[in-house]
Amino acid sequence: MSISPIGPQVSTRVNDPASVDAAILSRFSARAYLPKAVDRGILQEVLSIAARAPSGTNTQPWKVYVLQGAKRDELVAKTCAAHDAISANPALASDYAEAYDYYPEKWVSPYIDRRRECGFGLYGVLGIGKGDKARMHQQHQQNFRFFDAPVGLIFTIDKVMGRGSLLDYGMFLQSIMVAARSRGLHTCPQAAWNGFSKIILPHVGAGENEMVVCGMALGYADESALVNTFQTTRVSSKDFTHWVE
């Protein structure tokens, strides 16, 4: 069901809630895609739907750069080259600092446990053994290839905005991913891009006032790819919900 941006949302009824649930539940981080182009009209639809995401005092702090074709490939080549250079000379990593702390400086349980389960699980599916640095590097670099998805999205925010706007951004990103699912597409949100803003921002033509929030791969998932059989677990709602009565 489509509604006007200024339509009567309060009176709209969702006739097929199962489809809404299915779009949410079938979303996962797809790490392999088919070489099938995504129609620009579909991309515009997804972004238009996501534009209805909530934000504090309706600030709508998001800005999206859509990369396809040659411009996507050029960014992939430049970033992969930098990633290879850092692998060869770790001292170069200081030249690619993230603009904000996505992860904590000090990991504690249960978060470190979940992180390890995710990493070990993914490498286990792919048969990458502990200490196999070459294959780990290769797999990590798939991030900077957008996992071969035909569409790469880069999200930025104005540096003047506060931390609350990153909360708004999360709701916007989820809206994109759910809207993509309803159109048969899959996605993979990627914080891995955050450290390469010095390459990304001039490539996409972003202003000096902009900060990279994250990237995202988008396309038609390759259902035959082994990596796409990997599924992360979720904590039961009973474990994180506290009923205050």
C-alpha cells in the first residue's frame, strides 16, 4: 500500500502484516550478489520510502551517495589499494582514522562474545582457519568491493549534528533495508568504510562539512553463494525486555 507523504497515516491500515514481518525477518547481511543491475526507479522508490524514517525535530540528517558502474568501480579500486597498503605496512593505518567511534575502545561481555561468535561463525562457513591472515584479509576486503553488489551506497552526515542524529540515521538505514527487501533486494550495512573517508568524500563530491556514517551494499543476493548461508543469532526478546508494572 502506498500513501502520500502528506496523506492520512493515522487512518492507514496495514492489510498484510505478515509481509511486513517477513521483510524484517528475512533481512540479513548478504555478502554475495548477482551481477544483475538494479533499476534506478526501484532505488528511487526505496529511498523515497525510507525518507519517512523518524528523526529528532524532523531534522532528517541523512545524505546518500549512490554509486553504480564506473564510479563505483573506481572507488572500489582506490579503497582496495589503500587496504592492501595498510596490510603491507600497518603503520599506514593511522592515516585512515574513523571520524567517530563505531565500536567501544574496551570490549566487555556479552558484546565481545557476540562479536566473536559472528566472526568465527562467518569464517567457519567459509573454511577460513584461525591465523590464515591472507584469506582473512581477502574476505575483509570484500567489504570494499561492496561484496560485488552492483550498487554501493555511502551515507554522510553534517559534522555539526549531535550524537542523537546517529540514532535517527539508524532508523533511516533500517527503513532502506526493509524497503529493499519488499522489492526482492538484499543489503549489507558496512561500517568498514568509515576509516576511508579521505578517499570516499572527494570521490563522491561531498563537502568538507560531511562525515561518513557508513556504507551499504545493495543488490540481488546470490542464493547459491556459500557465504549467504551464514546467519547470525539473536537474543530472545525475553532476555532484553524488562516489564515495569
